[in-house]
Amino acid sequence: MKLNMGKADRGIRIVAAIVLLVLAFSTEFAEAGILHWLFIAVAAIFAITSIVGNCPLYAIFGIRTCRV
């Protein structure tokens, strides 16, 4: 599996994942059911893709944000 995400992209996704988890667990905004689970799912996807360094959607559309 080739890397297709650059360092900046990966960092932004980690920050977005943290923000989504904070919204899901510490605010009343996402306390009502489906939105809570949606935030958790998106945060998990962002975290996994940034740790692995490969985004399947980027591969489908031929996008690369890394220099390698």
C-alpha cells in the first residue's frame, strides 16, 4: 500500500478527529443519538487513514498530497 497523504494532510485529519471526538463526548450538541455515532465514525476513519497514510478515496480519484 503506497502512501498518498502528506504530513500536513495527516496532521489536519488527526486534529479533526480529536475535535470530532470532543464534540461527540463533551458537548450536548451531539448527545442525541445518530449525530454522536456519526462523529465517532468519522473521527475513527480520519484517525486510521492518517496513521496508515493512505486514503482510499484519494486512491480512487488519483489524488496525492505527499511528495514521495
